[in-house]
Amino acid sequence: MPPAVDPAPEPAISDRIRRDIIRGELVPGAKITEAALAARYGSSRVPVREALRALAVEGFVESRPYAGSRVARLDPDEAGDLFAVRETVEGATARRAAERSARQAASGTPDPAWWETRRRLGEILAAGDSAAADGRLAELPELNLAFHRGIAELAGSVSLQALLAQLAGKIEWLYASDVGFRGRDSWSEHRPILAAVDAGDARGAEQLMRDHIQRSRQSWLSRFAEGS
């Protein structure tokens, strides 16, 4: 008789609420209550209350005394700031990843952990290409975040990975809100970035990443200005 396999742990309530906000199942400006969310996720109200406090700190929820909680709206000024921070952090990340790739190639014996991350990035790109080709654009935000975090892993910088982890939720939210407009174009820009990393082209990888984020910023902010 095979050994029993423990089921995967249930995601935290905060993760589930955040995921539904990112996916647009809980829309910006919508009022949310502890009772409704507890029923939605099959939970008691205490963990929901704690989750709402955490998500308010992250900027996904707005809570006011006597007014309750609402799903936050994506603020254009905050989005602009986030894109600016991303351009700096992820430009440095791509540069470091390319420099490390060059060292790996020169050594003749790539580190197994590095190679596993690189292999996984290939799978992520293939999955995204398939999703984009088939019109399954809802799958791209999560794959997009996985790609960018994979580049940070290739860079091997704990500090850069930590900075990107702090931005991860908002990055995915911004991408998801624009995926119907720029999703395919944005996704197609990933392969040249990874190619520059593979080639050890530190300057090229940094510039391609910066250009990638600048185009995303221009798309998101122009669409917001148009009120669409």
C-alpha cells in the first residue's frame, strides 16, 4: 500500500483575496465585508479581518473607520513610481544575471542550481508563448511574474530578489490590468532579454529590460489617461 500523501496546504486567506483582486474577480472600488469574504472562502471572520489588514498595508485594500473596506484602485502616480523602481531594480537584475551567465560559461561547469533556474525559465517562456498564441491571456500575468523572478534568481543577488519579491503582487496586478492591451507584445519581449543574459551581454540585457519596462509603463499610463 503506498504511503499517504499529505494534501497541499490551503493558501492563506490573504493570498486568495490578493489573487482574486489581481484577476479582477474582486473589482477596484468594490465594497468587501468580513462576512461576505468569510462565506466566499469558507473561513471564519478572524483570519479574514487579519488578511484585510495585511492587504491594506500592501495597497490592495482600502479600509476606513466606520466606512468598511473596498478593493483599492490602481493609482496612476503610484503606478508610475512602481515602474520607475522596477526599471532600476530589474535593469540591475538583468545586468547581474548576464554577468553571472558569462562566469558560468567561462567556468565550464555551470552551478546545478543556476542551470535548473535557466531550464525552468525556458519552460516558462514556452508556456507563455503557448498561452499568448492560443489567446489564453489570463495565464500571462502569473507567468510574467515567474519570468522576472527567474531572472532575479539567475542574478544570484539576495538583495535584488528580496526587492523584487516586495514588488511582486503589484507587478502582477499592473500586468493583469493591461494584459488585454499589451499582453502579447510584452510577452514577446522576454526572449531577447533572456538571449542577452545567455550571451553574457550585461549592457544589452540591462537595456532590453529597461526598454521592456518603459514600454509597459507607457502603455499602462496612456490607457489610464484615456479612461479606458
